[in-house]
Amino acid sequence: MLPRLDIVIVNWNAGPLLTDCLSSLPMVQQGAVTIDRVVLVDNASVDGSAEQAAAAIEGRLPLDVLHNGTNRGFAAACN
């Protein structure tokens, strides 16, 4: 039985780095782990990075995107 993961990623205007991060996750599933859920918490980004990244990996990961109205910081976004 493979280990199962839930992943939380906090974003604030990360641009293409966020897309690269999310795009790398399906490769991890190839025999190593099972990804049950990816939660992307966007801390009031203005660069469209959360939307672009979600569109780039649509259907390849179990992704939930949460949008904070303000940048609450890393710890608050994780909780």
C-alpha cells in the first residue's frame, strides 16, 4: 500500500513558480505515493498565478483553491 498525502500550498504572487510546483506533483504519484488532496491557498495575489496554475493542472490533481481576501501570512493561510 502506497503512502497517502494531503498537500497545502500557500501562494502570494508566485507567478510561473506556482505552476511549476503544481505541475511537478503528478510525477510524484508514479509509484511513490498517492496524493489525496492538494489545497492551494491564495493570499490575495494580484498576478493571476492561482488561476493560471489551476488551469495548467486541471484534471491531473485533486485540487481545491481557496482565496483569501487579504494576505494573512503563511501560518494563517495554512490553518
